[in-house]
Amino acid sequence: MAAVGERQITYDARGLAEPFAEAPRNAVIDADGVATFDAKALTTRTINLELRRLLYEEGVKEVVVLNPQARHSLGVGILTRCKITFEGSLGYFGCGIIDGPEIHVKGRVGWSACENMMSGVVVVDSNAGSLTGAAMRGGDLLVKGRVGARTGVDQKGGTIIVCGDAGSMNAFMMQRGHQIILGNVGPGLGDSMYDGTIYVGGTVKSLGIDCIPGEWTDADTEFVERKFSIYGLGSPPKLQKFVCGKMLYNYDSLEPAERKLVI
Amino acid sequence: MCGIAGIIYRDGSQHPIGDEMTRMLQSMKHRGPDSTGYALYGTPANGDLVMRFKLADANTPRDYEYAGRLRRHRSEVENRLVALGARLHEVEEETPYAFRVSFDFDGELKLLADLVENIPDAEVLSLGSSLEIVKDLGDAESVHDQYGLADFTGTHGIGHVRMATESEVDIAGAHPYWAYPYSDVAVVHNGQLTNYFYWKRRLERAGRRFMSECDSEIIAVYLAEEMSKGATLEEAMHSSLDELDGVFTYIAVTKDELGVAKDELAAKPLVLYESPELVAIASEEIAIRQLFDREIETYDPYEREVLVWQR
């Protein structure tokens, strides 16, 4: 257990943590080319530096991080194809702005996990906090537990799959992409969404403004079955489909003065 | 931003909660470096009452009169307690301006608190048979060292690290808040209340006093008002969801209960760990992880949830 004040972190004038930190080089690379390192005694910055050193300098394709201990901002900004396994939980902002990696979190993630994810796959074994997959643009995010509020807020692409329940204001201002939520959903689902599709397996407490039930097509069946088979989730349960009603779209409506002329 | 944390041992066993809460709060220092506060429930010797009070704020200017004024006010507090019929056991000077007094008293506690607070600059931080509120400027470790919390054992406690947004950086604006005049109730809050003045005027008319300009004080006093009308902590917390506007996640504690409430937007974070032995809650999981050296299962409660645990 870390004693009080054990980790001393320095900040520069801009507020950046540990400006002169260097990668600790404590990873062990085995015969299969899998690098493993223990994050227990490291700070957030040195964990990320070690991760980047392995992926970018050593050219390692698979990294296992032991004891992430729910630290914030781990595994962010990884822009290369690789496999990362976190043997534990992540804090806030985990795996943000990633483009390419396949990440497996064997625990929980805090708020704003996979924010602005561009591509790749993230699998979370336990629960996730609020704002999961916020502004996500591509890739797949699978949460096997439950998620907090505002999952996929401002989602612009990709697929979010949640095996448990979801909180309020899910898919708020969603613009594109898919969400599959197998559990129950809180109030305000799909509020002010522009486009995209939400599939819900459980009950919906209430729909947000301009979110309406959609018509199920063969393409939906194909999509859901494909995602379920990729992640080994068995056969999909009966799902409801929700889409944008497009009643909030005002691009084509007339100005009040013009409307008078038409009438 | 603020960070809040709470821990309760369900079997009522004694634990070093002063140290545990310090570890939790120190790990959330980035959420609020301005001030740190604790509300801890210990077991004072032979059923004493404990009052914590301050006679000046941490950043009160040290003028020529400062030390003499504190000395006079301190003896005035003692005199008034004795005159009211309290039998003082011990008066500890934790800092030059903050004191802890243990005593026996059978009369009305509100009267006692009012008499103490009638002394210029005096504020009763907490009053009760097990509640002790400690708060000061700085991070958790400095407050922990300053007030000697290393040997504080108890059954449950809450804590707060503050990033001041609505009121000044001083002890009066620091959390936790004691639910004056309801002994042994305290609250920590993360968020902003938007109908602060409405409730402040209403509660002042009902005879409650406010010692700060901080919006969070409303919650403590509101709960006290509801509980004095006969509501349980859980009922009072449920009605607060409709009565208080704004964004909030707050933790309220009584002698045997610890409860948490989230607003209807679930705008402020909270992570919950529950086991048969204990319940630990915090704004960030990293704080709960200070208590465990292994992987744990945690989750975020949803909007409008009120959860209460007994010890």
C-alpha cells in the first residue's frame, strides 16, 4: 500500500506534470515479443512514457501493464496498431484519443474512457463511468458491465456495446455510429440526436427530445449479429431500435417572414 | 471541482479512519488544493460530548491584538460553558485558533452553541457525542499533521478537498458542514446549488444560522431542518432531490448512518465500493484504491439515487 506522500510529483510553470521524466525501462520482453511491466511504483506520466517507448522505439506489438491501480489518463494518444492489456482498473480519461490499438482492460474504467477514439477496439471487463466513448469517431468499444450517464455523448462514429445497464442522457447529441445496450436505459435516451442508431435490449425510462423508435431492417439484424459474433456474446436478444426523428432539423424550414409569403 | 470521500465500517468496528481518510483525500488533491476537511466519528472517553470550535480563520490578519484576543475569547468560551452547567474535561489547542473541548452536559445543545458563537469570530465547527469536524487550508497531509489525526480511530467518516468556486478560501467556506443545531450530522458536497438564496432566507426565518457564504452549507442545514421535523436521514435526502436545484453529489453522515445522494443529471462523479465489511465512496476510484492493495469491483450510482448505509 502506498504510504501518504510517497510519490512526489513535480510540475513546470505551465502545470505539466514531471516535465523531465524519462521512461523507467522496467519492461521485460519475452520470447514471443510480449512486453510486460509493473506500473505499481510508477507515476501516470512514467507509465505512459514506458508504454510509448515500447510501442514506438522498441517496436513491440503487444504490451501487458500490471497494477494500473485506477490511475487517470493511462494509454492515451496511442496512434499505432498494437495490443495493450491492462491487468486492472483505469481511472478517468483512460485510452483517450487512440487510433489503432486493441486494448483489453481487465477491470473498470472511470469517466471519459475512450474519449475521441478514432479506431481500434477497447474491451472493458467490468463497469465504466459516465461519458464513456464521448465524441468517439470510430472503432468498437465493448463494456461488459454497466455504464454511467451520457455514454457516447456527441458520438460521431464507431460502435459502443454495453452488456449491462446505462444511465441518463445516453447518446446525447449523437451524430453517427451505433450503440447496442443490452440492459435498461435511464431517462432522456438519444436526446437531441442528429443521426445514428441505438439498440436497446431492456427497458427505456424515457426517450429524449427527437428520439423515436425506428423500423427494424435486415441490415440491423446483420449488423448486430456480426458484432455479437466478433465479441463472442452469443446470439443477440430481442432489441428495440431508436433513431433520430429529424424534427429538430431546421435547415430547410422557412423564416417567419418567408412563411407569411407562402401562406 | 471538489473531491468527496466517505467510508463506513458496517460492523461498527474501530479503524484508523483519520489515516485512511487522509490517504483518500490526498490522492484527490488535484480535485481541490484550497482546503481539506474531515468529519470523523470516534468514541470519546466515557460518553463525553465533543465540541470543535475556532476563534479566528486561518488567514485572519495577525495584528498586534491577535494573540491576546484569542486568549481572551478562549477563556470566555470556557467561562460560558461552565456557567451553563457543563463540566469541562479537557480543552486542547490544535492550532492557535482551533480548539477541541470535551465535556459533560445535560442541557440544550443549541443554546450552548449559540452562546459560544455569540463571542466575536467564534464558530462551532462540530458538536456531538461522536462527530468531530476538522478543516483547514492546505492539502490533506498538512491538515492531518496539523491536527494530529494519525491516532484518530472511529467507525465512519467523510472528507472533502475543496476547489473554491462560489465563496472565499477560508475555514468558514471549507467543508464538511455541521448541520447546526442537530448534533452529530455533517455533510460534504461536490457541485453548485442554484437556489441558494431562496433556501438561505427560508431557513434563516426558521431560526437556522449560517456561518459562511458557501452554498453547500444549505444542504447540512436543510437536512437538519427536515430531520428536526421527524424525517429520517434517507427521507430528508430524498426530498432534497426535489427541493435543491443545481448539480450536486453529496454525502451526509449521522452517528450511525452514511448516505449519498446524486442530482437528476448525475452531473458530478461518484464511485462506490460495497463489501460486507465496509462501504467506501469517493469522487474518483483512485481514492478508494488507497484502502486496498488489490483489484476491486466498483460502480457509479445513477441519477436521483439516494443510498444510505448503517453501521
